[in-house]
Amino acid sequence: MAGLAFIGVAHIHTRGFMSRVGEHPDVTVVSMFDDDAHYTEKALEWAPEAVVAASVDAALAVPGVDAIVVCTQTLKHKDVIAQVVATGQPIFIEKPIGFAADDALEIADLVEATGNIFQTGYFMRGIGELRKIKSLVDAGAFGQITRVRASNCHRGALGGWFDGDMRWMADPKQSGVGGFGDLGTHMLDILIWMFGDVERVTGRIGLGTARYEGCDETGEAILVFKNGVVATLAAGWDDITDPQTYMVSGTQLHASVVQGKLRLTTLDGPYEGELEEGCESAPAGFDAFLAVCTGGDADLVGVREAAYRNSVMQAVYESAANSTWILL
């Protein structure tokens, strides 16, 4: 049995994480702390068995805590991590791990110095269709890759998802980013996971409907990777639908994920084989963290990897602000 301490419960994904814990027979939420009592009151609806502590230290001191989940406002991540790394326990930090690139790198230094098991919320690495495309990329099946498209968009601003308790997520002074960074970091992770380090970036980021003052809601980026691959990344909160989420085109093979289904086309036409083969999903994000905390095996995201994604995303924002390319 693994017991979790939630340090901060303000993030929109807290409810989903606690629901996953409730479905896992070997995990429980032992304690929680948030400096805003309103958030803990809501979180108790999802984890009524948890002890509500008066401080970070008190939450960590509750008997039965084996691992730590950080779901504070992004602005608070660095201070919280500085408090919790000394436990030596596994730590999950909701993405992005740092408020800015420098914060993320400092967090990486802290975690690596103490050797804590680390994970963040890049759940898309577990999607079977994306795992299949990665295996094809690794095998060189595309020939020369000529075009890559990634998209992660929803209707959050159109639906007012951040009007109430989650308003901080649409306040870059607390979240560090707006809609483009919030959703784009997931597909940015997939792009770097598949194609490696980035050489340079440029982008266009906008307010969209301007529902949230001073907060971007949508954007597009171009990324040039050190291996020569060029990719575009779309992300934001202003899309009614997002049917094609990923596409890799090459001289020998074309792959796309449309409505959650993988489509492959060769020089001879649409692939007629069993596409399900090799499309098995795997634990990722929070599920991978739970698996490792209960003695299972799962691939985790390295803390230095996570910090690097912060750096690339910050470069996209800087490029958009200055209408230029940024070298990394």
C-alpha cells in the first residue's frame, strides 16, 4: 500500500488524480495541504479519508506517507520542492514543473541532488498510437521525414473552464503560461521524445477571445530539431474540435492520428494490415507514478527532461513576443 501526500490541491487535474487513486486498490491519499482552505474543502469531496494538515511539514509528517504529489499553482512549485525533496520520497509535480525555465532548472538540480524518484504529467507518452509512430520513427520507416504536425486544443476558454476556482490557471502571473503553454507542453514533450533536442524555434501566440485579461488562449510554433526535422505545434483553449492531433510525413510512409485512430499510408496506398498491432498503451503520467509507487514498472520522465521542455516553451513565448527565431 502506498500513501500519498498532496501538497497543493489547486490544479484542475487534482480531482482526476484523486479519482485515479480511488480506483487503485494499493494507493490512498493520506494527507493534503493547501494554503487556501477553499481548495482543501473541495479536495475532501474526492479524498474524504485524507488528513487536512496545517502546513507542508505537517502533511509530510502524517503516518503512512510514502510519496508526494505537488498540485499547487505553478508559481509555488520551486518553494514546495525545496521543502519536500529532503524526504527522499518519490515526487510527482504537475506540469509544467517550473514557473519559468530558470525555476525548472533549479527544481531539476534539487531533485537530482537528493535522488528522489520523479515524475510529471506527460500522459501522452502512454497513448498507443503515438507509441506506434515513435517505434516507426526509431526504425527509420518514414525514410526522410519531410513534415510533422502536432496539435493539442480544446474549448476551455469558449466554455469558461477557468472562470471560477481555476481562474489562476488563466493568470500567467501564477501559471507562467496561458492556453498555448498549458496544452502545448504535452505535444512538445511528444515531439522532443520522438525527435530529440531542438535547435531553434519561432511562434505566434495570441489572446484569442481575450476572455481572460492578459492571458494567451491560442498559438502556433515552428520547431527545427537538431536532426533536421521541422515540426509545427498548435495548442490552445479556443477550438471547438481537434480531429487530427498528430501527423508525421516522410518519403516512405505517412502516419496520422485522426479522431484517436492511427492511419498509415505507404507509397502503395493505405496500409491494410492490423494497425492495432503495436499500438498498445502503457502507463504514463500520473498512472506511471502510481505504478512505480506500488512496486510496479513504468517509464518515467526524467526531471532534467521536464526542465528542458520548460526551456523550449519559454523560447517559443520569447520568439512570439519579439517576432523572431530563438536559438537554443
